[in-house]
Amino acid sequence: MGFNIAVSGKGGSGKTSIAGLIIRYLTKNGKGPILAIDADPNSNLGESLGIDAGKTVGLMLDEFQRDKINIPPGFTKEAYLEYKMNEVVAETKQIDLITMGRGEGPECYCYPNLILKKFADSLAKNYDYTVMDNEAGMEHLSRRTTQNIDALLIISDHSIKGVRTVARIKEIVSQLKLVVHKQLIVISFVPSALDPLITEELSRLGIEPAGIIPWDEEVREYDIKQKPLLDLPDTSKAVTAVNELMVKILN
């Protein structure tokens, strides 16, 4: 049975970069094969990894809805949809990537999310590790698209609002009784040290961060130049912090 890691948090918290650095750790330490799932409609995990996402689940479903009357003989609708889903897997030597993306129709992601979850649950059995970058906010939790998770990382940026969002996500996970074996709170974009006001808010909410990811100019530079985070040097401050976090996740 593979090990499943999900990354959640509000928009702009750095969750996609952290998901990319988690995958970097796994590849550098010979852990794989790895299934990377970009479950955010605003898809950019592939760019962070240097992988061309190709066709997304959203676009494939649009095509399927248009073409379903032409289902080949011998296929049921469900079997043909599963066959088409295999077209959205971008394959590399160590990492396979599935990207949800947006469809061309009305902006409701419930159906693409449902299809993605069913397909990913089936596909993940073939991988040692699955890393899912979830959409921003808490909607994916209420739709129960994040469950049966070994480690759920809830990411906050270095702000009071981010910390309060973390508290709400923790509450929803508890209310929905999601199957999450470990919850780890991570604060990202931290300058030199946590601001005393944020430390106070964390204490008030009863939150103990499992990891602090410092602001890293190299990560920003790689993002601007569209260089894959997999190529960051071992000396990167963010790489070092995520590597230390991964020891807590996997032990």
C-alpha cells in the first residue's frame, strides 16, 4: 500500500511549492515511483516540477461529453471514460502527473473532482508515494476529495489570516471525520523568525507548527525563471526545511 501525502491551505500560502519540494525529496532519496496529483483548477504543479501536464481532466471531460454518443463498440460509458482518463497521465521516469485543470463549461469542479478522485484512488495503488496538491481553501474537504491520507500538510503563510485558516481546516477535518493519520501544520514564507503576534495567535488556537519554511530567494528566482524546483540545490533554505519536515512525515 502506497504512502499518501496531501497539501492543503489558503491561496498564496506556498502549498504548490511545498508539494514540489516534497516530490524533490522523494526523488532525491530514491523513493518511488511517485504519483503527483494537481487537484487545483488553477494548475501549476506541473510547471513547478518541469513536467508538461498535457491534457487535463477538465478538458478530457469536455471532450468526453461531446463525444460520448460515439462510444466505440464493446465499451460501456464507464469503461470508455476510464480509458480516456489514461490520456491525462503525464509520464516521466520517476514521476507521473495528473492535472485536474478547468473545463470549458460552467465553472463547477464537482464532477471533475469526483472523476479525478475515483481515478486517482485506483491509480495510486501502483505507486509507492502519492502527493496531492489540493485547491486553495476548504471546498475540497467538504466534498471529501481529501481522505484516506497518511499525512495532511496544512499550510499557512506568515500571517494571522493564514493561521486562522489553518484552524478552520483542522476543524473541518475533525467535523467530517476524514481518514487522516497525521496532520502537520506548516508555516511558510517566514523571514528570519516567527512574528511575535503570529506566535501568540498560534498559542491561542492551540496550534504547534511541525515545520517552518523560511523565505527563500532561490525558490522565488526559480519560479520567475520557470525552472523546476526539482533542480534546486541542496543548500536552498526551503529545501533544507522541507527535508527536515519529511523526516517527521515518514517516521
